Amino acid sequence: MADRPSEFALIAEVFAPLATAPGAFGLTDDAAVLPARAGCDLVVTTDVLVEGVHFLADDPPDSIAKKALRVNLSDLAAKGAEPAGYLLALSLPERIDLNWIEDFARGLGDDQTAFDLPLLGGDTTATPGPLTLAITAMGYVPAGKMIRRAGAMPGDGVFVSGTVGDAGGGLAILKGEGAALGASERAQLTGRYRVPTPRLALGQGLRGIASAALDVSDGLIADLAHIAEVSGVRIVVEAERMPYSAALRALWGDTPKARLRAATSGDDYEIAFTARSDNAVLEAARHAGVPVTRLGRVEAGSGVALLDSGGREITVPRAGFTHF
Amino acid sequence: MADRPSEFALIAEVFAPLATAPGAFGLTDDAAVLPARAGCDLVVTTDVLVEGVHFLADDPPDSIAKKALRVNLSDLAAKGAEPAGYLLALSLPERIDLNWIEDFARGLGDDQTAFDLPLLGGDTTATPGPLTLAITAMGYVPAGKMIRRAGAMPGDGVFVSGTVGDAGGGLAILKGEGAALGASERAQLTGRYRVPTPRLALGQGLRGIASAALDVSDGLIADLAHIAEVSGVRIVVEAERMPYSAALRALWGDTPKARLRAATSGDDYEIAFTARSDNAVLEAARHAGVPVTRLGRVEAGSGVALLDSGGREITVPRAGFTHF
């Protein structure tokens, strides 16, 4: 990049204080070193966020930073991994100024402290297009212990952490729904959309307990369908058991249609998982301090079925499955 | 991403055959596992390429793929690392069709075979902007043995692999220079720009021999200035010793001005390094089958000096230092 050299040098200075690991060399080298941890595998994941697609141009820079980091941390959480560090690839349109970058870096810094992981390295470039950021996150798991999507077995229970649909409600509010909603509910739901909470302690506690897990990004039903597909099983969810927040009830009401909408909303970043032992799950949830709800069961077969209170299958529109 | 689900599912199918490592799970999971290698650290690096900035919209898709992978491999090479795998974050404008993706994936596949590393995972998303791709590459080095930028000492020699300036010549040709140049020279120089060769065997051979190293991406002088800065030394380069290809001579002639232009051209992806022992360097070069040239020496002080044949310092325009 020859076009904005001094600016990029400034940007490097803004990010250097975030490179707190010895192996990051204060961002002065071409690459970083992540020391091996004896007896551990490394779990690696990458997620891209594009302005206008995954966030809005006028979203606060620190919340964009946090969301980008947290969606990656959420992947590590669902896999049972402990965060080790991350790399940041940033493509900046010309209108982004140093103030914006500083606010963005402050968001990263806050979350690095909260979730105990350093910036290891990155790359900054100009783009004639929208702001685009790719984060690659790395974490440690005891060798062979990553919780996979494949592994759900007939007879297992199906579980989810937290509540379902809040982020979808938050996005709906940002798009103009719920004008009559109270300020507290608005803040709660939009906060769930803007800054999700990766369930790291729970994920680590589920190693050896969960037979399959992932984080809910596409929507509960769509994501459980991923588990069903790669595990070669059928997953049955009872709509009534779905954990449904008071704030979302205030926004959407509590009808079968509203619950279906929640079950097909994305961006909650809760952990959905299957496990054989209810007691072991409850113990892990208690230890992590995270509410976990049993939603249903794993059966032989394929696909996901959502049942109403009478045990009848609710038809899920295809859109609930095809988010990507 | 809800807008092009079936297309993204197809894309996943195109990339799945590249995910040859057991820990990539055929791209069916949220994350990949990279098993620790006993006694090794992991070296990690990320580079972004943006259409219109780092490559042209009508460049062949397979050469875009190769360049993206190779600029990352070149970082691993300069650090002495052995490739372990990579992640790909791809932001696709709507006009990119499946044929393009297939050609792109073929380029990746060819280079995975050539350089022996698997795709571990990735993320694909839509973008309203230019095609943007971020690759994160990972490699193994014996613990503590990564070759750093910091480490050059007064009395060391200064070296570079291959020839200098060819990629700059290739870019000049693509922009319209050298209309009278022969087809063979054109192909050689544009090939150096489009598809660089990461010097992996040489880099691994330089572990314990090079005191500092990096790959030449910004330009020889600018990159040596990075070594000088973080090592706290002065680097002196004799322009006449700079390895200068016959093809580049045919394009630019061999004047001090042409050599200065070569020394300040980017994208060669050769390894520039410092080392105490000329003999050890020559032995490593012979073993790797890569030509290496001694360019000059490390002294006490700061900055980079380019000397003409009379030992006078050639003034390097500031642009030669401020590429980023």
C-alpha cells in the first residue's frame, strides 16, 4: 500500500498496544509466534464482517470491534476452546478516520481484557469498497477434545444456553419494529444483536459432556439442522420449552408464530448442543453460571422437527434452514 | 448471510475438497483443529488482497488465488517456518460466478499440492464492494527458532535471494511500459508479479544462520529499513551487487537510476536477511537450490544507505521507504 503510508503507520501505532503477547513482537514483525501448549490442540476459526451486510456504517466503532471479536470467540466457546489470540485483517475505506480507528481499537482492547486474549498480528489495507474485517481466532483444547458438530446420538437431550431470538428482536427494532416498546427492553434486545456474549466458560465446561455443539448464528432451527446433518440424526425441539425472554415477549408476544420467528432468527451466539446426561449438563451450567434449557431430544432419522404443545410438527419455512 | 444461500452452499462444496487435513472436518464444522507438533511453536500471519488495490478485476482467478496464498507463504518462508495450513476469508461481489470460484479453487488446489499445506477453514460472505480475500497462514518452527526482523548485528553481511525488481518490472509492463520487449522477458517479469515464489526451503535452511529476515514485499530498501529499525542498526547496500535479471535489464537498462527503481519496487517476495557467516549462508543456499547474493553489510547506526560504485550514497526518494 503506497497511497496512505503515514496513515497506516499511525494505525499500526494504535493497534500495537493491543499486541500484548510476547510472540506478537509489538506488531513489528511479519508474523507472530504462538507457543504450543503441551497436550493441547489448537482450534482455529475465521469470520468476516462487511459493512452494510453484517453491520451498519453508523454503528458505533467499538461495538463493531466487539461484535467481530465475539462472533469468533463464540465459535471457540462452542468448540470448548480457551482463547489464545487473534489476527485482524482490516480493509479501510478512505472516509474512515483515525478517531474511528481509535474507537474501534478501544472496543477491541476492552474485549481483550474481558476475554483474556491478545492481538497477535494483522494486516491493514485501503479499499475502494465497504469497511471489511476478517478476524481469525485461535484457542487451546486438550488434544482430541474439541466438541464437534458431528457426535449427536439418538437418546441424547438437546439444549441451548440463554434465551433464543433476542438478537433477531434487536435487529427488528433497529429496522423500525416495536416503536411502543419500553427503553429497557429496547436496550436489552438491541444489545444482544450488537454485542453478543460468547459462552466461553460454559463451552469449556461442556468438554466431555456435550456430544455435539455449535453456536447459534444462523438461527436455532437452522443450526440444529447442521448438527442433525453431520451427526446423521433427527432432532426434535418442543417450541414451548424454548427459552424466551420477557423483553422478546414484550416485542413479539408469545404466540406459536412468534416462537417460530425466534427459532429462525440469527445472531444469538448462544451454544446449542446435545448431551447424554441431563445431570452433567446442569452441573456444567451451574458451574459456568449460565442458564441452560433442555429443548428436546435426538432421535434416529434426519432433519429437525419443531413441535407445538400438542406434539404436532410446526412447518418451518425454508428460509429458517437456508441462512448461511 | 441469507441472500445467496444456495450459492454459498455450492461454494462450500467447491472448497471442501481442498480441506484435506483430518482437523478440517471437510469444512462441516465451525472451526478446525491444528494438532500441536511436539517441540514446535506455531507461526501465524495474515494478508489481505483487495481487487483494484492488490490485483486487477480481470486477472485470472487461479493466479489471484496463488498470489494470495503465496504472499502468506512468503511470510512463513522468511520466518523459517514450515507450512501447516491456512484459512480463507472471502468477500464476494455479486458478479462473481461459480466458474470464477472454481478457477480460483483450482489455483488454490495446485498450490496446496506444490507447497504441501491444506485449507483448514474459512468464511464466505457477500459484499457490495470489491472482491476481498484475507488468508491466514500457519506454520511450524522449532520452539524459539522463528527468524525475527530484530537480530541484525554490526559486522553481519546483508543478503537477498533471487533477483530484485522483477515484479516491479512486471507491474510496469502490465501498466503499459516495454511495448518493444520480447515475449519471453514479458512473460518472465509479469509472472514474477502475478505469481511469486515463496522461498520456503531457503527460509527453513536459514534457521540458526540468519540473524534477521523478512520477505521483500514493499521493496528491498524499504524492507531492509524495517530490519534496520527494529534491530537498531545501519544497513549498507552496494547497488552494483544487487542481483539484476537479464529480463529486467532488457526492460529498464542497467543504469544507477534503473537499479534504484528496482531497489524500491515491491512484490518480489524474495528473502532479505542478515547473517554473520557467509559460508553458512552459501551452504544453506546451495542446499535449497536458490541463488543468494551478498549485497552489503550491517554497521552501527541507523537507516539504510545505498552506495554507487564509487562508494557514494545514492539518494533514495522517500517513496522508497514509505510503502506500507
